[in-house]
Amino acid sequence: MLRVHWWLSSLTSVLMLAHLAPIAQASPIKTSTPDVKTLGFDASAPPNSLNVAVDSQGAEDDSSVDSLSQSPRSSMATIEAIDITIEGNRILIRADRPLDQRSYWDRNTLAYQIEIRGARLSQNFQPPNAQDSQAISWVRAEQADPETVMVRIMPAPQVSVGEINQPSPSLLSLELNGYQATMPLPPPDLGSGMANVPDPGTIPEGQVVIVLDPGHGGSDPGAVGIGGLSETDIVNPMSHRIRDLLEEEGVRVILTREDNRTVDLQPRVELANRLDANLFVSIHANAISMSRPDVNGVETYYFQSGQQLARTIHGHLLEATGGPDRGVRTARFYVLRHTRMPAVLLELGFVTGNQDARRLADPQYRERLSQAIARGILQYVRQHCPGPGC
């Protein structure tokens, strides 16, 4: 007996089929196209537009359902490339379809993490090389699970992470900002920007000369952290105090800026090189995302010849503060790469840290730091000056 299968869309269809039921029982109905049309359906219409399908073999036609189904993997985005732009301070994540992401700081690695859901890495994916970037220490990507890609970015010291932009649905852009993330400065021009640098006067022959560099200043307050505490609030008074402590011991100290004015990086370096200073010490306060108040501690950086100076001062800072110790590290800061004498950059704590911010705002604590830095410089001078390391 002919079996009729239906999906009813209206009461009219129900009544029509009820009326035809006795005919179907009395004699077979031919399944030719004309007979189907007598039921009021257009056989030329696509299958998925029919409310009733007649099958003399008793099997349902599932072609319309299959045509609408999709493989789960076909809807996933494929991460085709992660690039670092030629400027070195922007990361681009490219895919073949729209991306869904969220970003946050990873507590385990202290890296900035972008979690991309519904995505997989291309079979030919190659991680970017951050060797030539001054803003990015490294970039790593991994398939965290079958449907999630994790991209981790470690910014270089003194570099902040900006917001993620999505120029197109399948492209993510992340910019990292910091003075070391800019393009290389033009060749030295002693007449450019030197008006803001103090005149050191005549230095007696044989006297040890230290150039002390209070970071940022003027229109650039540096890092700003908890309670509005800024980097210049810390380094400005400390630099003058360290100078006083060193000059009491017979060391000549020149500041790259005497007050809270704007001085570019190049004139700071050129001042030290023009004076043929024995040492260069740049003083800073650190920062990270305000969502990471748990990150605290002292860091000291050098590039090439300043390793022993960095270790000496860092040891005195740890003795005075009790840590946390974030180590002595190498870095390609402009003021370290372009000075011709042992040079270090001190990060005295995080203005965004729940421990460091409170202590750095305390004048008594800054006095302890100033004395520790002065002791470290004096120890190094007595051990290495005069000599090839000074």
C-alpha cells in the first residue's frame, strides 16, 4: 500500500489529505508527475520547499536536511599568521573568518594573553620572531584545546599593552607603547634639543663624573599607578637626593634635567658622551596593568658593559628594600645602547603594585632607596675607578 509522509503547515493540508485517503485505499495512485500535480504541489520546486513528500518506496528523502547541515570544523576560524609590523610595536593576528577573542594578563607567565575561541592554528603556522622588536620580548601561540587558540605576548620592560582593535572581522591588531618602541632616533645632532640639558661647567681633571638620569619629565609623567602616583613624583626628588649623597663623597654628578621639564632621549645620551662621563645611571619606576596589583619588585637593566655596575647597585637595593627581587636583566633601551660608558637603568618598583605603590609614595622609603643607590655607585667607583670599567 502506498505510504504518505507529511509535514503539515496548515489546516487546509490536513483536510485535503483526509479527503484523498479513501482513493489511496481503493486503488494505487501512480507516482508520475501529473498525478503529483493533481494534489496541488509543484514538482519542480526544490525539495525543501515541499510540505508533503510522496515516496512509493516508503523511504524519506533526507537530501534537503543533509544540504543544510554543516561540519563543526568548517565553522571554525583558522589562524593563518601572526605578524609583527616593521615598526616592531604592533602585532597582527590574521584568520580566514571572523574571530571571537578575549584578553587578559596570565598570572603564571606574566604575559598578556589573547584567548581566541572557535579557532585552530593553520597546519603551516609559523610563530613570529620578535628578535628585532624593542617593544616585544616574545610571542607564542598554541592550540590550548581543539577549539581554542592561545596567543601570549611578553612586552619588553617599560612597554605598556594597548587595547585590541579589530580592523576587520578576521583581523586582530594589538599595539604596544613605550619610548623604546619608537623608530630609531636620527643621527646625533648636538644642536638639537640641548637647550633643556644643564651646562655642567668645567670638570676637574681626574674627577669621577656620574650622569644621573631622572626618567621622563615635563609633558611625559611616565608610568601612573595607584592613587595617581606618577613616575616623576618618585624619580625627581630622588635624583637630587642621590646627587647630594654622591657629591658629599667627592663625586661629580650631572643631572640630565634639573627640574620637571621635557628632555628627549637623544640629548640625555649626548650629554653623557660629550662629558665622557664614567657612569650613566637612569632612574625609573615600573608599571603593569592596573589589574595586576600583585606584581611588585625591583629590576635593574644593563646592555653590555654595565653588568657589574647593575649587580652592585641591585644588591644594595635588595638589602634596603627586602625585595621582591625581579632580577638583573639585559635590555636594549636607547639610553643603554647609545652611551659609551657603563650604563644601567633602575626600576625601583611598580606604581601599579599594591606593595610598591604604597612604599614609593612614602618619602622615608624613597630616602632608603636613594641611600642604597648612592652606596652601590660608590662601591663600584672605589672598586673600578680609574680603570677600564669606569
